[in-house]
Amino acid sequence: MIYSGKFRIGVQDEAALQMLHDPEKLGPCLPGVSSFERNDDGYSCKVRLDVSSMGSSYLSKISGKLAFSYLDSENRTIHVQGKGRIAGSSISFDLFISVNGGELIWKIDVNYGILIKMMGEEKIRDVTQANIDRSVKCLSSVLCQ
């Protein structure tokens, strides 16, 4: 599933890129992410995502662990690639963020694996959008100061 968006930022492009290259500064804006650890290949973190918006009486949170790394990318573009397991399902993602002329443009391609079949595409899309909205709101407040 591919999600994308953009918003204006109020800090210099270089300052935004620096912040986005630092997982410890970026982490608070990522929903459910905790305990960043640096390793040889990049980073790992634990995640605990709120899925209560699915309306399921038996499931309100799912958790797992992700490994991710910053890959070489073009000037003013950040590429983060990750994989891991959430709720017993293998997932992977490719995140691209570019900052240019006071605008942040992002795109993420997420492969949810069997989680799609377990929870249904519509519910996954709704939960993902809610988490993306929280992240964008946080990033916007940090980068518009």
C-alpha cells in the first residue's frame, strides 16, 4: 500500500533534513515507536500501535519489532528502508522524504504481509491513515517553528 503527502515547513531545509536524519529526534513523531537501538546495519525499535479505531472488541494494540536503515539517496532526499514483524506478520516498508523550498514531500510503500488478510485491507488502511495523520501533525509542529 502506498501513502503520500506534503506540507509546508517553517524551518530552513537543511535544519529539517538534519532532524529527519536523526531517529532519536524523529522518533517522538512516529506513532507507537519506543526504545531505539543503534546496531551495525542501522537501527531497531519496538512498536506498539493503537488499532482501537478498527472497532474490534478483542484487539486494541498490536506490537512488534522493526529494523531500519537510512540508505544513500539523492541530495535533499531521505530514503529509509525497514522490515520486521508486527502481530506475528512480516512487514516491510520504503519511506522517501524530500525537502525543498520549504516543502516536505513524503511517500511510503508498506507491505503488510499476512496482516492484510488477518485484519482486512480497509481496516489496515484506516488504522494506517490515523497513525500517518498523527505523525504528520507532530512533524508539522516540530518543523513549522
